[in-house]
Amino acid sequence: MHASAEGLHRSGARRAEAPSSRTNIRAMPFRWCSSDNVGALLGFLLVASVVAASTVCSVPRLSCRRLYWPVTFLCEMVSLTQLEVLIAVVETGGFSGAAKKLYMSQPSVSNHVRNLEISLGVQLVQRSTKGARTTPAGDVAVEHARKVFQLLESLEHAAAGFQGLEAGRLSIAGTTTLGTYLLPRLLADFAQRAPKVECQIRVGNEDTVENWLLGGEVALGLCADTPREEQLIAQPMFEEAMVLVAPAGTSLAGRSLRPKDLARQRFLMREMGSATRRQQEAALRLWGLDAADQWDLWGPDTLKEAVHAGLGLTLLSEHVTARERSSGTLVALEIDPPPPRRTVYLVRRADRVLTPPEEAFVALVGGIAAWPA
């Protein structure tokens, strides 16, 4: 689940004063805890666990009547952003990787981790020229931080159940091809049916989309290959053809080709981790052209421009190349045997409980038997 936290004092710059002994703590509203800091409220046990991992201490027992004040004080200490940054540092193995993942500057990532360490009073991350690794206290902090986001996700799902399609968010990812060319069309139809639901699209290659699904960052994903992780389940949508395209005016167009006719051609390939890349490699194996000259490029648009510039041939989805073939800037080559077709899948985590907007999108996709016109 995506959650943002802009600061520790968004709803007020003044620190709340500690209640006096005559104050009825039970009756006090949670006015100190903004929605941005609700992660700190849910992560109350994080502090106790981190301290226990770093030092042995005795903590006086707190009665239920005195519980609210320590929790409120935590809201002044820890933010969701700090927890999110800490998790990112661990998952990427360093501060620069976390900065890239979260679209932050590296100094900003370092400051968030440092402020969290100051708030908790223990070192969480050991920094070195080879990267960053957690201390024992950091391991405990990361474990509880993940539980915070799991609780928030559960809270969002519970609340969404009361909202239906009158509110909420649909966060969905697509591979570079499907997220760019198919998802906007599907969401245009969905937005007409649920205009009050906020929609978010993420685009990445196949491996990236699967990681987002596994990490709970998105609920649903459109993929062009069956998922490799057993925690993910795939619902077939429809098939599409893969087309070998060349620049207009090529001598290869207008006739039936055999693989040997392409032996001296250069093939332009998608980046590693892409489902299209795996399908391109499968086609070359089918044609016995594994050893042909190959260049690696990133993204379908780059491949199309490179073909148009005369740099080589490429194999892409029929729908990705439809406009260029219609306008005559690219031509489809006929080759026997033809490249294998591929299936488009709707993928989600098996244990994910879907919100009403997510269920509505799944129902919408279930009624689609072909690429929308």
C-alpha cells in the first residue's frame, strides 16, 4: 500500500503539552495525531522492541488509563515517511538505491534515517562504502515498520468496504507495453463507471510489476507472461500477436521469409527483465537465430524509433506497432514459422483481500475478450 507522510507537524506546529494529573486522558481526542502520523500510532510497539534489541532496561508498567500519552508522544517522533525510507534502504541495500526507488535525493534519505535513529535513540543502519546493513535494533525496526504498513493496508480495506465505489483508490500496474498502451483505455471505461474513485497507474517491466505486487504496493497488475512467484495468481484476459517490424522501404517486405533470410539482420531487443524480451528470445530460438547480432534498448517506443532509423528489426506487440504500420512508417514482415502469440494476464497476490474498486476492475476485465478498439 502506498502511504505518504510529509512531516511530523502537518496539522500543527506547536507541540501538545503533557496532560496534568487532573486531565481525563480517556476523553482527550487524538488531535495531535494527523493522518500522516497514524503509522507512528500503530507502531507503538516498535519503540519498545527496538529498545529491547539494543539494551536491557526496565520499563515501569503502564496502566490502560495512562496509555494514550506515550502513544500521542510517539506521533511527535516517528512518521510514515521515515519508516518507508528505512524499509527502502534495507530492500535496495543502500541509500542511493532507496533514493532512486522513492524519487528522493540521497541526502533526504539519509536525513530521514538519521532522524528516526535520533527519535528512537538507537542506531538502525550501519553505513559503509559497500552499502548499508541493519543493526539488530534495525532488524526489529524494519519488521515492525512492515507490520505498520500491513495494518494500514488492512485499515484502508476495511474502510473501503463501507465506501463502495463512492470513494477510494484503485492502484494498478502494467508492464511497459500494457501499462502504456492498454491500461489507459481500461481505466477510461472504469472511470465512467466509478467517477469518484481515484486511479493510479504504475509502469515498469515484468519483474518490477511482480515486485510491486508482492510488496503490496499495488493490488493488481497487467502482465504479458505468467508470474514466476507462487504467491501471485494470474487471470488470462486475451491473446495478441507478436509482429516482426522493419523500416519502410526495406527489401524484406512484401514476400514470405524463412529464418535464413534474416541471418544477417540485427535484432533490437528489450531490456532484461521484460516479458517482451523473453518472447523475443523465444522467437529467435524458434528461428535458429540465437547467434544473430543483437542490441539491447529500453522500452517499446525506443525500439520503434530505432527501427524507423534503420538500426535493425524488432519483435513487438501487434497493438504497440498498429499506428506506425497504419501510417506506413514501419512494415510487418511475414516469416514462416510465425512468432508465438502471447497471453495478457491480470495478476494479483493470492492472499490479497480486494477493495470494492479493485473488485469492480477485476469484473470489468473479466468481460474483455480482446484488446479494446
